[in-house]
Amino acid sequence: MRIVVHAFDGITMFHLAAPLLVFGEVGRQGLAEGWDPVVWTADGQGIRTAEGPRIEDVSGPEVVEGADLVVLPSWPTDLPPADSALVDRLRAARDRGSSVAGLCLGAFPVVDSGLADGRDVVTHWGAVDRLRARRPGLSVNPAALYLDHGDVLTSAGTASAIDACLHVVRTRLGSEAAATVARQLVVAPHREGDQAQYVTRPMPEPGGVGDLAPTIDWALSRLDEPLSVDDLAAHARMSRRNFTRRFVELTGSTPARWVLKRRLDEARRLLETTTWPISRIADACGFSSVATFRQNFSASYATTPTSYRQRFSPRSG
């Protein structure tokens, strides 16, 4: 398993270290031979990391030719297009039967190479819209921690790179090997949920939604109530049809979906900041039952309210 990891000036040490640490641990634990990754740069010269230290022990792009796995652990934050030399190397690697992994913003050069055409990809949630705009018809999954198509793998932001690399270990060496590496790194061998649970969705500012601002503010103060589309339209003194059309124009969402998202946002806040039982939170956020609350929460964040609280509440630490 010959693994090569791309580096560039300005890469953060964490992004570069994630694949080096996970794959290097395979050898250190005696789980398999030949998994020690090699760092390479476009010109074979050393680079300076975002934090300042330089890394000089690097190889040139020729090492890509013999690799089984080519890892792009990140990409410059201004998201430049991948140059033709890198695109050609990635395409040639895949054509030889190698796998290509774009971790976090490393999904951008993978997309530029065309290797993800016709497939779902993922990147850091903060760059999802820019990745969608990168290539016409691209299918971006904004929630997944990682997506593996066998020859092409992409992962969500930052720490999701560890999840993706553990997944590679699991698929190549088995669950026991992945669990051994995870234990040594003191991380979960398979993390619950997806990156949707980490996305910040700020509540709208009062008066910040044009001519519907009074109705938006009114709804936000009554999340514990039913709030049907007819209720919202009546408050706005508009017909249901005209209200729905105007609401979508201003918010990009249907009224029903917007209300559900706001209920879930408030539920997340209460899970993080209170010790209220789940039933009380469900009631305070306008869900008709605890079961309905759990179903909607799990569908949106791929985790349960209880697990979310354990992960994000300061009181759970």
C-alpha cells in the first residue's frame, strides 16, 4: 500500500498530519508493511506550513507514478483551479488503478480533474456552495463525513479526514485493524452522524427578511406553537399562494421547511445549554410528540438528540 500525500505552501499542519498519522500508525502497530506515507510537492522542494514551520523532507511528483493511494489532504483557501500537471497526474493515477482521496478542501482538485463527474462528493460544509459552482452538474452531498466510490474518495472538513483515513484502513485491512489504530489515536473507529450536526445556522436577525420581517419575528417567538403556512400567511395578511411565493423568494425555503429548521435550531440550542428532558425540549420547540422530534432530528443530523447533547453540551464533558 504505497501512499503519497500532497503538500503545498500554506497547508495547515493538522491537515497534512491527519493521513500521515493514521496511515503511519498501521506500520507502527505492526498491522501491515509498506503503509508509511510519503509527502510530495509539485516541484520536490520543501514548503512552509500555515503555522510557520518548514517541511523539507519531501519528494517530487514522480512518486505519484508508483502510488496505490494519492491523498490530497487540503487545498489553498483561495481555492485556485488545479493546474494541468496535477490534473494529468491524478487522471493517470486513477487510470493505472490507483485510488485518489481528496480530504476537506482537497476535494477541489479532485473535482477539477473530472474524476468525480457523475458521483456524489463532499467537502467542508463552509465550502459546499463553492464546490457546487466549480463544475456544472456536480453532485455535492453537504452532510456526509466522507464518500468512497472505490477509486475516488472525498471527505468533509478537517477532523473528518481522520474518519476517512480510518475508513481506508477498515476497507483494506479490516475492522479490527481500524479499531486498533483508532484506539491508539484515542478517537472513535467509526464516528456517529454526519457533518450537518456541526453546521452553524444562525437565527435570522430581527427585521432582516424584507417585507416579511414582522411575520418572521412573530414566528420565531412562537416556535412552541403549531405555525401552519395558513397561520403565517394570515399574520402577513397575504393569500397562502402569494405568501409562499414571496417567502421562497426571500428565504430560499418553503415556509414549512423553514419552520422545521428553526424548530431544530432551537432544539440544538436547548440541548447544548439546558438540562431539560427531551420531552420538554420537544414541546418547547413545537413538535407534536417526542417521537416526531427524534425522527426529524435524526433525519437532519444523522444522530439522536441524546447523542448530540453528549457531544456538544459543556455539562457532558
